[in-house]
Amino acid sequence: MSWRIDVRCAGSGGQGLALAAVVLAEVGLAAGCEVALTQEYGPEARGGASRADVAISDSVIANPQCQVPDVLLALHDKAWRKFGAGVPAVRQALRAGESVAVVDRDLVDLAPGTPHVLALPFEEVAREELRAKVVANMLAVGALGRLMARFPAELVEHGVAQRSPAAFRELNILATRRGWAMMDALLEADATVLVAAREAVGGDGAAEEVTSDAGARA
């Protein structure tokens, strides 16, 4: 049975969400999947809300446009409101459990009782544990990789390495591993979260075996 996952990466300009989306696209390509990537920016070069949508499928993607993502990543409140909670169709999909959101716990102001939202401290961990706030986006990539449950961790790390400058490669890979572990712990701790994730992305809660030509691309 064919599958498709639409991921929307939304944040403030300068948070590296476009790079996060490109990494996810690279992972899909390395796994032999079809991929489509579209981006939208606010009027400001830095600080404005921006988004990048990634469609990954095991079959031809006839329409690359994403109206309602299966997974929404929001690393800033203004992006959450513009591309997530402020979009009626996305808001309805979250309520119905047809989508799941992953947000920065400290940077997104969630209304009480917002359903199907997984909140993790990406920027706090990047700043306090890894000593580099700029790798919050790679923490998020790791978390999304675990949530999507389509690709093994090694393939996600390979995608990160391919898109990282030499000076940041080791740190970005470390952040990716940490983000994967953060999401893994969250899914294990709360069965309702795991069920919601399965319903939204169609996975089984554990990374599936995917044939990869990553070694040939290295």
C-alpha cells in the first residue's frame, strides 16, 4: 500500500527551518522515495515567519502542494499561529487526530487543552546541553525522524551530515541523535501520544526497515 507523509517545518527566519526541511528531503531521496519541497518566507529576512513543506512518498507525487500537513513542526509562536493554529483546516486536523504537531515547549504559546501537540524543549537543550542554540533545528530533525517512523536513525544522521558544514557536522549529528532520543522517550512515556503519532503519520511507532543507497552517495 502506497504511503505519503507531508511535513511542514515552520519557524522564525534565522532558525534554520529551511535547512531542516532540506535534510528531511535528502533522507527521503537517500531511501529511494519520491520527494517534493516547497518554501514560503515572510517579508523579513530574519525574524519573519517562514515555512517549508516536504512531501515524501513511496510513489509518484502528483501534487506537491500541502494544504494540511500530517506533521507540523513549529519552533516559534508567530509561525505556529500563521501556519498552524491560525489555519482552520490545520486546526481541525489536529482536533481530529489527522495531524500531529511538534512544537518548541518554550517558544510556542499553546492554548490549554490543545490536542495532538507534542512539546519538547528544543532551544533549551540546544543552549544549555549542547551549548549552541543554532542546532535546535537539528534536534527537531532528529525528533521528526523518530516520529515519522519511516527511516532508521542512521539514515537521518547521514542526511544531516550531507548538509552540514565541516565545522558543525559532528555537533549537528549529536543534536540529531539527542532529538531522536527526546522523541523516543516521549513516545514511550505516553501511550496516547504514540497512538496519535501512528494515526497521523501511518507508522507503527518504530522505524521501519528501509532499503537505502546512502552508502553509495557518501
